[in-house]
Amino acid sequence: MLAFWAAAAACLTGARAHADTPLPSVALRDGESLTYNVRWGIIPTVGRIKISADTLTQDGRSVLRVTTATWTRGPARAIFPFDGRGESVYDAKTGLLLSSSEWSTYRNKEVKDSILFDYGKMAAEFSDDIHPEKSHAMAIPQGDPSDLILALITTRFWKITPDMARDTLVIFQDQFYPLTIRPEPDPDYVFTAMGFFNTVVLVPRMEKTPPKGMFKRGSTVRVWIETDDDRRLPVRFEVGFRFGTGTASLIEYQPPK
């Protein structure tokens, strides 16, 4: 499950499908960070996820870098020694993703790949550093590609109504997944190490195309967005698999600069 979170961790991009499509909001702002404790079933702690953002200058222009670090800890690390890092770089002016990369290691298995986006050609170049033969070019489908975690975090900036349904395009490694995100009908209440929160629960599903990948295998994803103040913090994520459920709960928040 931690491997899934790490792979779904680098970038929010905004490929322009139509000239009148609004620019996307990047999930985090300069200096902002979110740290989550990950539990698996009844095991209270199996790892941590930290997502942070900072601005810097790259090739003469201002960019926003979003970094996600994922690692196992405690007794779980003896069984599953996992470390992962994802990094995405956005144009600070347009909100478009310029590049993303991920690295992870588990025992003797290493993953290291990257994606470069060319919005003029509506194409992306996927590079696999461990298995170069798997590198290839990809066409960017209609929509605004994003990784799953940041697509869900970005919902904090949406105006959520009970009948809302918004489409998003998620990229997981070298595959695109067109998702529709809807709120559950009833509000929910969440208690984390940061306190008690009133929340709205959002659920992404593959509604407009045949399910594939984790969605075809019956997995479910939910995110809880707090509604108590203007921060609209994503206080909990949940991924349900046939063999168990992983939950990431917010334990530390650093506001933007």
C-alpha cells in the first residue's frame, strides 16, 4: 500500500484541452507541507508520508517544486523496508507541470523513472532508468493530468456541492486514468492527532471508461476534506484493497509562507 502512495505522489499538471479551460490550482503553496501517519487495518502505524512545496528558480523562471517522501517505520519496516520519493516541478506562472520523477526501493527492488511534458505537442516522454527498454513517448489525453494524491488534495480548492461531479485525469506511472470525483451524500467527522474535524468525503471512480488497474481490481479511494475553516485540509485518505485497507491521517501541518 505504501508503494502505491509513493508512486501516486509527484505532480499536478494542467494540460490544456481547450483554450477556455481555467488553469489548474496546484495542490500546495510555497512552504506548505502535510505529514500523514499511515496505518494498515488494525496496525496503527506502518509508515509516514510527507508532502511539501517550495519555490525556486530553474532555467531562469520561477517554479514550484512539490516533493513527496514515503517510508515505513516501526515493526513494519522490518517486514517491509520501503523508501520512496517523488518530485514534481511546475511553472509558477501557468501552473503547468514541467517534469516529474519518482524513486523507490524495497529490499533489492528499485524503481526510478521520470516524465517530461510537452504541451505544445500534447505529448509526454516517460523514461525508466532501471529498465530503459520500457521508456517511451505518450500522447496526453484530453484533460488535466495529475497524480492521484495531489488530484485529491487539489479538491480542497473546489466549491463542493452535494450534486457536484468533476472529472480529473490521473497518471500512475505511464498510464492515464480518467476519473470522476463525487462527494458522498452525508458529512463525516474525523479525529486525528491534530484534533476533531467536520469533513466532506470525496470519492474518485472510473465512470466514463472501463475500469483498469487498481479500479478494475475492486479497489476504492476516499479523501476527507475538512470544512471547519478556509484551510480546507485533506485530513484523511483511504485506499481499500481486497486484502485490506490503508489509511493516511494528517498528523502535522505547516502553513504556506
